[in-house]
Amino acid sequence: MNILNVGTYPPQHCGIASFSKDLMDNLKKLGESISIAAVSDPHYTYDYPNEVSYVMRRDQKIDYAKTANAINENTSIDLVIVQHEYGIYGGTDGNYLLDFTKCLKKPFVLVTHTVLPVPTVNQRTVLRNLCQQSVAVVSMTRTSAALASQIYEAAPEKVYVIHHGVPAFQKKDRHLLKQEYGFWGKELVTTFGLIGPGKGIEIGIRTLKELVTQHRNLMYLIVGRTHPMLVKHEGEQYRGMLTDLVITLGLQDNVRFVNRFLEPEELGDYLYMTDIYLSPYPQADQAISGTLAYALGCGRAIVSTPYLYAKEMVAKGQRGLVSPDATAESLAELINRILSEPFLKIILEQRAAKLGGKIKWPYIAGQYVMLAESILKTKVVAI
């Protein structure tokens, strides 16, 4: 098969770009031919790799129809995969993407990264139209799949659940990694990802304040650079606020910022030396978290606020502890429980690793291949 993926793409740094790259790499390993239509931020110049065949400037409406028409003329493309996240496309709630799909004559699969349970009128309109135009809708949880049908009117028979893939990181010894990275003797709580408001990092910092008197060797690692879009609009104001909060709370010896975008091998190291992965999202309707999926993939003990993805992927299988609310006090109680009960930590890691083994990218890519084959087979029969 010849498949084209639409979405952001490295060297742009964002979750969708990483997802697109991981999907492409693993589909290629399965023998598929993959090309990319990259959605580019016009404020930056990206040196895209050779697999990027088309570039759509995010805020240039004309690019969307133009790119779709160029793809229609490419007889080698069998199927298009569209990564959907409201913020990566131009227009109100990313509605420029509809110009692309309306012109596109190739069958396309819609991969939904955000399925809001209470959308605005326009958000619902955009995603509903995309769901109806697509030949299949991929949701990453059963909750999101139900919402896609109930709220966005996707036909139930074309909605598929394929979990968020995670890299097959090389497993390494926690104690050796701590020694290598200078954290010997520390109990490590980690949060990673692009930093910005809405990630709940300030909740994580306040959580640590509740714990350090009892656990003096506790260290909170905040791993990741500030989101490029946030830097463009307001610089490092948010990170500065977090730094000030650390100083105000007297946590300079207990909080470490790793302010850069980590490549997969180093990110795997940080996850495998982590004792507890903290996912402090404040929004209850957070449908997907690639970072939490990574923590599951590495078999970490997880503490999380009660957002949709955590409740389905962590709480239901007792693969971690999910707090009743998004407060530092609730999170601190759960972290303290794990730190105080070593056997509980082992149990949580084993349960997380069991699911993590089923969401590694080679397996997830295979599910995309099976879906693509079924779509193209049906298309041939119909003709």
C-alpha cells in the first residue's frame, strides 16, 4: 500500500509530529510505502526530510485545497491518514482542514486526538463533518469512540479503537541510570512533555511541597521544553512563573527542569529511572495523553488526576492510582502511599507493563495496516 499521512511532522516539535513520525517509521518496517503532507507553522522554517512530499502552511487557506488537488493527481497514493487535533490546522478550531477534505478524492482515515465531551458549536461542526467524510474514524480509547458516535455522529460501524502507540524503548536498570544521570539516592517523580498552561505542572510542584518533609530525597523532574507556540506568543513567561513558584515554596533542591526536547533514547532513560510518573492534567475532559501512554509503555507506577484517558487506561485496570480531584493534596496522598509501600509500587509497575507491552508501536502499526487493507479491499469490491 501507498499511504499518505497528514499532520505536523519533525523537525517541528509537538505531540502530533512525534506520533506521525512513529507511525510512519513503524509502517515502513511492515513494508508499507509512506509519504507525508506536513502542516507547517509559517513563522518557522523547517528543513523537512525526504518523505515529506507536500507542505501546507497552517494559516494559508489556499494551501489546503491546493494540496488536496495535488494528492488527487498522484495515482500512487492509495489511502490518506489525517491526524486531527484542533490546534494544528488553520482557521477557527482548525476548520481550514475541511477545505482539504472536501477537495480530497482519495479515501481517508481520520485519527482523532481530541474528542471533547462538551464541544463548542463550531468544534462539534468541524469534527462531525470530518467524521462523516472519512471512511474510518480511529479513536484511542473506548470513551472517545463512544463520543465520536454519540456527539459527532460518526457511524458506529466505521469507528475503530486503536490505542496510542508507544516506542519500544530499551529497558535499562533504574539504579544504574540514576547513577549515570546524577540522581543516585533520589526518589524520582517525573512529568514530561511540551510545557505550557493546561499541563498542570504547577499542581505537580505544589504536590511536591506536601511531600518533601517526609521524603527528603524526593526529586521532581519536569522534562521538556516550553511549547514552541507558547514561546512565540509570550516567550518563557509560563516557565518563569513555574521557576518563581519553586523558589517561593523553597523547593530549589527538589525540583529539576530539563528544558529541552529529548530524543527517544534519552527520554527512555528518564522514564526507566523514574519511580513514580505524575500526570497532573487539570482538565477532566483530556481524551488522550501520549506522555501517559509512554509511562505505561515503560511500566512505571503512575499517579494521575482524574481525566478521561487516565480513568480508562489507568484506573480501570488498577494500573496506577487516580486521584478524586486535581489538587496537590490528593496527588500527594497517593504518591506518599506508593513511596511508603514498596510492594504496591511493584504491583503497579507490573500491571502497567502488562498493558504497555500491548501498545508498543510495532503492534499498533500492525492494526493500522489491517484497517487500511480492509478499507482498500472494500473499495475494490465496491468498484
